[in-house]
Amino acid sequence: MPITQSAKKASRQSLKRKSRNDYFKAIYRESRVAFEKAIKAWDLESAKKVFFNEKKDGKTTKAWLQSILDKLAKKYIMNENTASRRKSRYNKMLKTLALSSK
């Protein structure tokens, strides 16, 4: 248990940051799973919607993989290079799927 005031404050800050990080990681996980399901099902349109944040039925979809990766990098939850590498790999998967479906 923290004893000093500064240790108590550091503990509170740590809990706040952890909850924020967990929230964004959960959103990323949800969008990544939706994207991977679409890729495995060979569904190019839904994969593009998940990756590029396209509108569906007049509403924005929850899973926007590309923008979520940018947010994670911006908030220092994920390293910028890691986010960039993952976006590149997901984009490569989309291109492969598009070429194979032709």
C-alpha cells in the first residue's frame, strides 16, 4: 500500500492510465478481430469497411482499424512504428484479397 501522498497520487494516476489503455486496446482488439474474420471469409467489402471507416446504413461503424491504430500511436499506447507496420500489413492483406478476388 502507498504510504506517502505522492505514492497515493501515483497509484491513482496509474489506475486512470491503465483503464484508458485497456479501453483503447479493447477497441483495437474488436476491430482487428472483425477485420481478420472478413479476410478469412474472403469478404473484401466488409474488410474495407472495417479498415477504412466507411459508413454503413448511414451510421459510422464501430471498428475503424486504421484510425484506431493512429489513435493508439498518438496516445503512446502503441509505438508509432508498430502501428505503422500493422497498418501496412493489414493494407497488404486487403490488396492480396482484392487481387485474388479478380
